[in-house]
Amino acid sequence: MPFHLRITADQVIETVDDRLILSTPDHPDPQYLPLTQIKAIQVFGDTYIATGVIQRLLHHKIPTTFFDRHGKFLGRLEPKTSKSTALIRAQVQLSDDHRLQIYRAIIHTCLKQRRSLLQRASRDRNINLTPQIEEMANLLRYFNPKFPKLHPTSIDACRGYFGSGMQIYWGVFPELLNAPFPWRSRQGNSPANLMLEFLYSLLQDAIWNALEASALDPWLGITRSPHHSSPFPPLAMDLATEFQIYAEALVLRAVNRGQIAVKDFAGCEGRLPAIACTTLAELFDYKMAESFTHPVIQERCTYQEAIAIQVSLYADFLLGKREYVPLLLK
């Protein structure tokens, strides 16, 4: 079964025939992996890549993303893939009404996700989050299908409600952490923000892979346009929005279980420490491998597969086959 490969610092990458060879100075016995079984690769830190490897990766259409050892995105090797003229035309011609329809559904899902997380945290940690939970419930009324007259009528209005909801959510985020991690706001280079940004990058990269494997153009977004401040394509960022809650839950899990501590950030000067990068990447892999019943197709799938399913649902929406339903788990 095809798999996603993560390569860590100090490894040597070579190829022979149609196999990828991984070795390290400390382990003389190399690891041989069939290129036909690799879907995508992420490379972290200083890695030696032998001559000819890049050509073999491109030949086998294996996208490869490069991060430094602190989890900062450096760049991406992108093979040429086939695209559907009909789908790209549909992306270009996507009406403002349809963009609003999708974005409204995504924001509705995101607010429900955060409200559910606050409800669980209030119950499990015995902290009073009732005012915040009620405020989130009030915001959700504007997206309730039962009250169409309350629905925001523009993308900017949706962003306003979403921003209000996220302000409530981030305002109590420190209370969800067992350890006293520094936190002022969602901005800046605080340890929690660095962890969140890294996991968001892994998520957006995974969605980018799924988009490239589809016939969609990742650079034609729903509400976003290409921006110099982000290395990720607009459509990957748009579709990542409904998955970000799982990245946030991983940060809470890592801190509350003592897998990452404030002391790990000592001397890092606004960078994610390598140990935190490794821990979070492993937690992300475990999460992507978890399975559940997809609420739309009613079949078992992993979170990694769910990303591809959401991409497929969006393509179906563009072709007029079905409504787009963001992923919302109970």
C-alpha cells in the first residue's frame, strides 16, 4: 500500500533501479524502499541527496517537501501532473454565490468544532467555559440552516463571524494547557504558536499532495489568492481550514501529556526546537493513520484518506454532482 515517507536529518538518500536507499552514518545497513510504493516525501534537516535521486522522484511523480530541522518550510519538488480541463474551467468560473456557499459551510463547521472542543475541555478539566461556549453558540445561529435570513451574505461577513469565534477560542486556549506556556495571542513566536504553525504546515502540505494527485489546480482557491507571505497554494489553505482543529488538538495533547515542555524551547530564539519538531511530526503521522467512518460517504477511512475524499467532494461540487460538505465528526 502506498505510504508517505518522512526523512530526518543526517540521512543519505540514494536510488538504485526503482528503489530508494536510506542510510545513516550510525547504521551501516541501508533501508531499501520501492519508489512505486511512496506517495510523497518530507525531508527534515540536512540530508545528502545523491545525483539522480531527484530525477527518479520526478519520474515516479513523488512530490518532495523540504523543511529545516526546526520545521520551517524551505521548498518543494513538484512533479508534472495531468489536469482536467473541465475541472480547471469550473474552478476559474466558480461564481461568487458558490464561493460564499462553500465558505459559509466551512466556517459553520469550524465554529462547531471549536465549540465542541471547549465543551469537552470544560467537562474533562472541570473549568468554567460556559460564557465562551454560549458566545460560540450565538455565533453559530448565523450559520444555522434553519435561519437562512441570518446567514452572512458576503465572504467578508463570514470572515468577521469566524474572526469573532476564533478570538473567543484563542482567548481561553491557555486554560486548556496543563503547563504554563507563554501565550499572549495567536500572533508571534510563542512556543504554542510555533507548534501550531508547524502542524498547519504539515497539514497544508498533505492537502497540497492530495490536490496534485487530483485533477484540480491547487493555485485556484475558493476565497484565497496567491500571496507572497505564504508558500502554500490558496486551495490547500482553503481546504485546510476544516482540518486545523486536529492540529490544535495535537498541540494540547503533546503539552498536556508532557511530551513537549517549555524547557525544550530554551535557547531556540523563536524557532521550534528539533525535539518538538520530531515529536509533533510523529503525533501528526499517528493522527493521519487513525480511522473513522466518514460522515458523507459512510465508509471507514483514515484522516490521510479523508483529505483525499474532501478534495474529491470539492471536485464533484465543481462539476455539479453534489453539495460540498466539510468534514465534521461527532
